[in-house]
Amino acid sequence: MPHLPARPAMSGPFSAESRLIHAGTERIPGQPATPPLVPASIYVSAGTPRPGRGYGRESNPGWEALEQAIGDLEDAEAVVFASGQAASMALMLALAAGRKQIVLPSDGYYGGRVLADKLRPHGAVGVLEDLQDLPAVERALLAAPSVLWAETPTNPLLRVADLTRLAELAAAAQAPMVVDNTVATGWLQRPLDAGATASLYSLTKAASGHSDVILGAVVSRDPDLLAELRAWRSSGGAIPGPFEAWLALRGLKTLPLRIERQSHSALVIAAHLAGHPGVAAVHYPGINKSTLELAARQMPGGFGPLLSFQLAPGGPDTARAAEQVVQSSRLILPATSFGGVESSWERRGRWAGETAPDGLIRLSVGVEPAADLIADIDAALSTRTTQAEEEL
């Protein structure tokens, strides 16, 4: 299916931040100042179908406005999907053809590993590697025709990998490189500039930012890949709903403001937890000295809203203690996902398939004042001491 041309971008030397705010707006007298919600499954059509306006599964004005906004963040084009996993599946199917393996991070989002395993009968085999171990990645890529599926910072351990070096290794092995950029978002990090073939996003997270939508997207500068992804989306039916696209675009307009505050608060909280006697380890790019220089270079605008920490040893059941801490908060919401305006946390190991340590708590920092969040965290951590005393 031919791609419907994107709506005209803003003219002039304007920043990505300004283009985000005005994406999808038609500067025509009498038109609405914000892109309208178009809940249409069909379009008026006769004869040869107009590209993108023959049937609602092919396109929607709301998708196009959202795609313009997301694509502008990396000076590229975007294809939006019904979820991040739907976007991942389309990418794997599109890129794995003719290749024998998908090299994935051993400590990345477990949903990517699960999906690669489910697609094994239909394509490449998933191979897990530590993406900080560049020689190991190189060996894996050269062992067989591959796709490199990178993620940085990783979820949930927030480890940072060198995108430029990974892209060089991938290029030498003639392997396309995908970067799951969900944690950093396109505002803080631009993988395409480092040499990635495509950036992958769960728009459910910080991009939309209000915990009210499930969507995904792929951003690329490769026209052939973009066309194939649109074909997979249409044929497979993994299309976003018009209302979800409208919500995501509305949320995306404030991404720079939200992510700046969330990143600042997350850094303050990570530093506080690093000195807390009840915490054994804190995982956050902004305080990890071994990769701090790399993280600052790849994400010059901040380190994102997500961090994780492990409880200090003490008691026979670390998992139970972590659950107690999570459930004791009065402000932070016990819930999964991340990037919303409300802070949330969870014991990450509660999910089947997740390899996180039993006592690891993943915290998504919202836009509440950092002082309030620290007070809530300290009060929740104190319940572990109280619980241990009661058990004695």
C-alpha cells in the first residue's frame, strides 16, 4: 500500500520541542487549532482507492499527526502500532527474514525475549548477550546472519550500552540494529544518529506520559523498512485506535517538560537511596560511575524517570520484604509500567519470565515534588524494620 504523505511540517528553523507542540495542526483558517479525533473505519471512496483513505485499517488522520510528532524527535518517519509489543513483532518479522538469529540484551525488557522465543518457529533464534561486553556481541553477530536488538538504558537494571560501538559492530556484520529507546525516549536519546536502523518505543510509557493509553511505534530513516512495517501493520491488524492516538499526541506535546522534571527528581532520589542503610544497591545511569560519562554523552538532557534499587540483606524473605515496602507507600502507586505523571513502583520479580533479583524494586518517578517522594520512600522502607522487629 502506498504511504500517505505526512502532513506538512512546520517551516523555519524551529526546534523539535516547538514541532512537537504543533505536530498535526493544519494552519488553515477555520480549522481546529488541535488535531481532531477522527473515529472513522471507512472513508468516502470510489474507483482507484486513494492511498491511505481506502479503509480505516490503512491509516487515520490521528495516526498521521502522532507519527509526525514522534518522527520529528529523530528527524525521521514513524509507524505507530497498537502496542509496543505489536511494534516489536512487526520489526522482528520484517528484519529476521533471511537471518538466523536476533541478538538481544540478557538484562533487557523480558517481553522482548519472550516475543523472540515465540517467533522462533517463524524466523530467527534469540541469542542473549551482555551488550556491555562488546567482544561477546561481536562474536555473536559474526557467528550467523543476525539482527542486533539493543536496549539502553535497560529495563529494569538501567545499564547503559555504547550505541555508537554497537552500531559499528552491527554494520561490520551487516546486521540491522534496533534500539529499544522506551526508557530514554526520543527526547533524551537519538539512536538513529548513532547508526541504528530503527528506534523502538512503547508509547504507553513516558512518551504519552499519563498512564491512559497502550501504543507503540517504530522510527526509522529507511524507506523500505518503513513500507514493510506499514504492510505488516495493515495485514496483521495491529493498528492503533483513533482515540488512543489522540491521547498519545496530547501527552507527547509536554514530554520535554515532564521528562526534565522526572529526570531531575530521579537523580535526587537515586542519590538519596544510595546513602540509605536499608538499600544495598541503586541502579540509575546518573549515579553509576562506570558508565556515567557514556550515559551523559548519549543522553545529554537527563537520565530519564526510571530507576531501581535492591533492599539490603536482612531477614529470610527478601521478596516478601520488598512487597511490604511497595504496599506501604501512601503516595507512590503500586503498579507496573513507567513514565507516567504519577510515581509508581513494584517488585519487578513478581512477573513470570522476569530475571530481576527478588528484592529489586523498580521505581518510576513522576512529577510530584522530589521531597514528597523521598518522604514516602523513607516511610515505606521503615516498615521493613518494623516488620523484622515484630517477627522477633
